[in-house]
Amino acid sequence: MQRKLLDILACPVDKQSPLQLREFESKGEVVVSGVLVCTKCNRYYPITDEIPVMLPDSLRSMKEDLAFLARWKDGLPQDVVYGGKPWSLGSGTGEAKEKVTQ
């Protein structure tokens, strides 16, 4: 994702802009992996392989989101890891949490 996109991206749920960017890997002005966080509704949008995944809650994969949180939890704000929307490591069922840690 080009960093300059931050100027035009908004949360698809509440239209909040700008979104907070956390980078995990970048190449020049391109964010390869990271996360966009809406500070208004506490939703997070993973950036994977340079693509921000900004889907509405109903189209998101709980399994993929929980795996993303588990992989990057040390670099994410704790309120996103344990209270982010639509899924968090604190809101999943015991079964969902177990799938992530295996």
C-alpha cells in the first residue's frame, strides 16, 4: 500500500479519517505488511502483501483476522489485540483462540 493512500482512506463502517497506520514491513514508500486502525470504532484493517483489506465485518474471515492478530500481537496496540473489531483475541470463543495458537 502506498503511504500516500492514507490521505484518502477512511473506515468503511463509520467513515473516520485519517486511519492510524502501524507498519510491520515496508519497502521505501510502500507498506508491505501492517495494519490500519480506526480510532473511532476500534476496527482494524490488515495490510497483507501491500493490500489493505478493508472489508465490512460481514465479509471478513474470523479465522484470518485471528491469525493476523496472533502473528502481529507484539506490534499492535493492546486495545486492538484484545478489544478490536470485528474480532479480537479477547472476544473469540475458546475454540477460535485454540485454532490460532495451533
